[in-house]
Amino acid sequence: MEEKVGQRKRILVAGGGITGLSAAFYVAKQAREHGWDAEITVAEASERFGGKINTLRKDGFTIEKGPDSFLSRKTPIIDLTRELGLEGELEAQNPQSKKTYILRRGKLHPMPGGLMLGIPTQLKPFMATGLLSFPGKLRAGLDWVLPRKEGEADESLGGFLTRRLGREVLTGIAEPLLAGIYAGDTHSLSLLATFPQFREAERAHGSLIRGTRAGRKQAEAAAKAAAAGTGVSSGASGATGTTSEADPVAKLVRSSMFLTYRGGLVTLVEALLAALKRDGVRLQTGRRLTAISRMDGSDGDGGQGYKVSFDDGDIESFDAIVLALPTFAIGRLLDALPAVKALSDIPYVSVANVILAFRAEDVADRLDGSGFLVPRTEGKFITACTWTSSKWLHTAPSDKVLLRCYVGRSGAEGWLDMSDDELVARVRADLKSMLGLDADPLFHEITRLPKSMPQYPVGHLDRVRAAREQLAAAMPGVAIAGAGFHGVGLPDCIRQGKEAAQAIGGFFLSVTVRGD
Ligand SMILES: Cc1cc2nc3c(=O)[nH]c(=O)nc-3n(C[C@H](O)[C@H](O)[C@H](O)COP(=O)(O)OP(=O)(O)OC[C@H]3O[C@@H](n4cnc5c(N)ncnc54)[C@H](O)[C@@H]3O)c2cc1C
């Protein structure tokens, strides 16, 4: 076959969310480093880049309509922040807002100290909490003596937590906390795809609590080391990080479990787009992929690679493709491959959030924390509420208060049929009953996110593995990544984007070596 070395490489990244933009960034970086002659295109179906990331700057407020922050200990986003020269934009959570509340029987209780992802690691605060009955606490203690489950088989997150800690800990603490990340039903979510560290804790320590305590100590040490040594990185802006103890990013990571950017998460999107523009990447919005087919060299021009159709009627050819799309979109595009088509079966839950702004004097209660979570068993409309302006001081003028209420979770998607007025009325009724907050808001902002939260079902990892294997065999040079696969958090999406870029690099290398 014809030697491809030195030929222009045409690479398409489909999807302009954080996964796709990160993939494009790392593909462009490889192209620069390896001196490829590359034409990189990012095609995004909607009219703006960022996907779920959607910051609205309005009347002195910074309003996040999608994600609002990220877990600081996860390094891919810290590395990217450094590479983009955004270190100075990072913002820590208000240290006065570390308390989180959970509703129980209509009353807000502070979460007990020492919880790690909902798992108790300190006896005293756990025994003192009003969130559980005494028998519920004793049942959780059985985790110390219950035998571990043998074998590698997946199980549901809810089943696992009930088995180790009992039903009360699951419904009263762990589910509102963990399922909040997925808006899911823990009895349908895969343990191995969501919190594999729980299984590992049980396997290695014979007890979830013992393993989580050990993991906590290890994570603290690792985070300290990683934060101090995330490396000298020369970014697109030429910015460099430092590795010293005085490194302000390392300090921030150590001090705050969550971070964001002062100008909102869109700061990251804007910086990525600026870097991609500098690298000459073609950035296209309003352009949806509708079909992909492999060229086998038999068409007139002897072409290799892939033909891609877009909704504007264009057909273009590419040598390699990253599909950074929801799994149902990937399943539809590649439905000739059964294992890839099966990705369409991964359920996505529809959620909404309702943001309300108030005059500070109208909010009688001191909002002395980051917000509260609402267990399913409480039968409320909202699933959680973030006291945004208490958690993130930069998000509102000092005489105003910003609250964000979450609506919808697996099995509770009735809000989809509601009008805006009804949504706001239901949310306000909950705030009145939980916080006694009855004042008229200055304004509200509703964000509807249909089919936005992927639910990794039991067996998810096997399904994804099968899809990847079939794709690699049938369509080499096509990579898949995004929130529907291996982690929904922003750092996980960035990691997946980077891995997809590395897979594309590996593909070109293999083509060069084989001389295909
Ligand atoms: C309400 C909410 C709150 C969240 N809060 C947090 C948080 O605080 N912290 C955190 O870390 N994570 C949070 N997450 C999760 C995180 O925001 C997402 O998992 C992540 O942003 C998904 O990024 P992505 O690029 O994989 O997908 P997306 O952002 O969904 O991007 C996919 C893109 O593909 C485009 N597209 C679809 N089909 C096509 C096609 N055929 N052709 C071209 N383009 C197409 C879409 O328009 C979209 O822009 C939250 C998620 C939601 C919904």
C-alpha cells in the first residue's frame, strides 16, 4: 500500500463539549510536537461550543447553567489549566461553606464529618448524626465484620452499599450524595463503572469503612504529592507551572476539594478555543455529523479513511475521527456495528435546574454551607439545592443571593411536561417548606437538559469494551470518548479526550510503521 508518511493528515473531532475540545487540543499538541502536516476540524451540532458547560454572565452574577465546579484532586483538569495558562483564574470554594446538609423528615441535618463519598470514616460524628436511627448506625458498623464478596462480577451500587452498610445509610446519606452525580437510581447503576474503589476497598481490606479510611489517607498523601509536582508544563500560551511547595495551584488543590474559574467554567472553553484557533484548527458550529462510512480504496480516487456526511449536505473525507458525543449519538452513527449500536441502550436521565436570585435581606436564614441534598424518600420535587453565592463568593454581588435548585432524576422526569411557570412554582414551594424562603426572586433562570446524565448500567464496562473492540477492528483510526463512557466529571472527560488524542497518535504511528 501507498506510504502515508508525510501526507497531510485530516482529523475530525465530532462534538464540541469538553471532551471534544480537549481531544482537539491534545491532537493539535501532538501535531505540533511531531511536526505533522495536519488539518484538524471540530464539528459541533449546536450553535455554541462547550456542550454541558454553559456559563451566563448577567447583572454582576456568574451563573452556571450546567456544571459549576470540578474535583480538584483529579489531575487532568489541573494539567490542562496549567497548559492553558489559566492558573490565575482558579477559584477555591468559600472555606466558610464546607457544611452540606441533607433533608430528613423535612428537617435539614448537617452531613456528619469524616464522610468520604458518603462512606463514614470517623466514629464520633457518625454516631452523633441525626440523619440515621441508632439501629441504622449499628447496621453500618456490621461492615467491619461482614465477609467480603468473592469474584469479579459487577453488581449495582445500591446493592453493594446495602450489603455493606445497610439500607438506612444508602437511602439517607449515600444515595443523595452519590446518585446526585448521576441523577441515578443506585440500584440500576454499575458499581464497577461508577465507584470501583468501593469494591477494591472491600477486596483489599475486607470492609468498606476500613478500606475507605485507608484510601483517604493515601489520597491525601497522593494529592499533596501530585499537586506539588504536577509538573513544569509549557502550555499553548507558553505559561509554565512550578513544582515548588509555594506553587499557588498546589496550595489551592490542597485547600479546596472543588475548584472553578473566576469567570465561570466557560473560561476553560474560551481558552481551549483560543488555543485551537492559534493552531489553525477549523472550528465549526451548527454542523452535525449524520453518517460515517469507511472508504476501501475502490472508489475512483483510491481514497482511504472515512467519508463523513454532515446535515448541511456536505461530504468530507478524514483519515481519523474522534467521536466525542453522547453514546446514543454514536450508536446511531455506527449502527452497522452491533456492539457499537448497543451503546444506544445506555440510558440518559433528563434533568433541569432552576436558578433564583434574591436580595440578601430577603433571605432570612444564614446560608452557612454549600447547600443541601434531598433523599428520594423525602418525596420532594427538588433533588438538591446549591447555595451558590455562599459556596462561590464570586458568583453574585455581595448584597444578593444566588440559589440553584436541581430537578429530575432517574424515575422522576415528570418535570419534562411542565411549563416554566409550573417548574418555578414547584421549586419555590419546596424552598418555602425547607428554608422558609417565601420572598419573590429578582429573577429566575431555567435550564432544561433532556437526556443529559448517562446512567452506567450493571455490565457497563463490558458493553463499552465490546464496542471498542468491534470499532477498532472495523474502523481503525476512529476513537470514542465522553461522559457516556468512563466518568461524567469534567476531569474524567478531559482525560478521555486526551486518551482519544493519544489513540489517534498511535493510529498514525501504526499506519506509518505498516506503510498502509
Ligand atoms: C446539570 C449538570 C450538572 C453537572 N455538574 C457537574 C459539575 O459540577 N462538575 C463536573 O465535573 N461535572 C458535572 N456534570 C457533568 C459534566 O458537565 C458532563 O459530563 C460533561 O460536561 C460532558 O462533556 P462531553 O463533552 O462528554 O459531552 P457534552 O458536553 O454533552 O458534549 C457533546 C457535544 O456533542 C454535540 N453533538 C451531539 N451529536 C452530535 C453530532 N451528531 N454531530 C456533532 N455534534 C454533536 C452536542 O451538541 C454537544 O455539544 C454535570 C452535568 C450536568 C448535566
